[in-house]
Amino acid sequence: MKQIGFIGLGTMGAPMASNLLRSGFEVTVYNRTAAKAEPLKQEGAKTADTVQAAAEGKDVIITMISNDDSIREVFYGGSGILAVLKPGTTVVDSSTISPGLAKEIAAAVEERGGSFLDAPVTGSKPAAIEGTLVFMVGGSAEVIEQHRDIFDSMGRLLLHMGDNGSGAVAKLAHNAMVGIHNVALAEGFSIAVKSGVPADKFLELVKNGSAGSKQAELKGQKIIDNDFSNQFSLALMLKDLKLASSLSDATGVPSPMLGAAKSMFQAGFNKGYGEEDLSAVIKSYEEWIGRKIGEHSKQD
């Protein structure tokens, strides 16, 4: 059985590692906040005190880290993964990072005789728990197939997007749409509710009409219930929208809707909603219309 080092046990990483354990893999976990590793230890994981201890001697190393700066810290320097990477190791980075950094790390891994897959995910916390994530992967098709069993333990679908960096590009383009759809849902709710339409009736219309979206399905009822428990944080969505905006600038693609969505998530972050679910972007709209969306619901 493959030996896996798993680094990063946040909202997504912890349930992903748990699913690997349930599939019978030998998993060594590391997290900067060591207490987050304790539940996985109870499930049979080995725990490591350092990044290198988690990575050294493993067949596969999986990283799930929040941003570019943290990824650089995990990979580079005397205490990073690259210092102990053995030839033949496959590194799978499921973080959402800039495509340029994904390509840079891929080259560094290959120089040391390893293989690199940029493999970000979509599905948020519920899908991570259920093992139904969707992976968008950049890298060698042959390497992907060698580790199909690992991906199948954590997700329901793997889409090979192309060479290294293409997984990261696909994730940023995808999350640009997620952010735009969330703001669109917030605006639609606000227009309807401010004008006297019950929120639950409007959501039913959206989910059954041409304005329907995955975000309406996942976040609509949470908004009505005033439930902003974190499945994917507003702060992380803002980070992704900033990366997507940089990519848009680099490619010369006009992105006015991305810009508007980024501004709304920035406003929510500035008001202190960063650690709440990304659907908390609606709170700014609620302030403008002077009421909670869920207060105007369940009327005939």
C-alpha cells in the first residue's frame, strides 16, 4: 500500500486525509496547528512534528495549503519538502495557487526526480467529507493514472486539464464564476425581498428557472436561515478572486464581472466576515435593504 504524507489539515484537508485512511492508505499528517491532527491520529494516521517528517520517504505527498506564501514555505528552504524529496515521489498539490507558482514547483520537483500534479478541487467541505470532490488536474496523464486510486478515495470525478499549471488555471476560472454567482444570488435575493417577494418563494423560482446555479442550490437556504457556518470561507474566496484577477490581467481578458464580485467580497472582508462562509457576502446587501433575507419568508 502506498505511503502518503498529507500536509495541511484545514477545512478541506482534514476530511480528505480521513477518506484516505478509510480507504486503507498509510497516511502521515502534518499541520502547523498540531491539535488539528489529533482526530486523524484517532483514525489511525501517523503524525509528524515537521513538514519534512511528513514528507520524507513517502510515495506520494499531498499538500492542501491556503495561499502562495504558505506553499512556498512548505516547499522551499531548509525545512521544506524539496530538501527531502526522494526520486520517484509524486507530489499532488490540491491548494488553490497561482499557475506560475504551480509551474515553478513542478520544475523543482522534476529536477529532483519526482513528478508533480497541480490538482485543486471543487465541492467545498461537504464534498470533502463525503469523498465526492471534483479534481481538476494539470500534469502527466501517465502519473495521474498511476495514482487514480488515491484520487478515487477522495473524489467522484477527475478531469485532466493539460500540462502543469492548467489545473491551477481551471480552478481560478471556475472560482471566478463561483464568486460571480454568489454575488448574483445576493443581488437577486435583495431585489426580490426589498420589493416584498418572500425569500423562500424566490429561491424556489431560481432553483427551477433559468437563473438556477449550483450556488443557489448550496447557499440559498443557508442565506434564508442566516447560517453562515464556514464551508468555504469568504476570505479564501477573496484570495481566489484576486488570483483570478491577476490571471485575467496577465492574459488580457476583460473581466468586469470578476472585478465587481471581487469588490463585494473585499467589502465583506473589510466588515469582518472573512472567516464566515462565502455566502456571507450577502450581509452587505442586507445592510443596504435594511433587513435579513430570511425575515421575509414563508408567506403565501
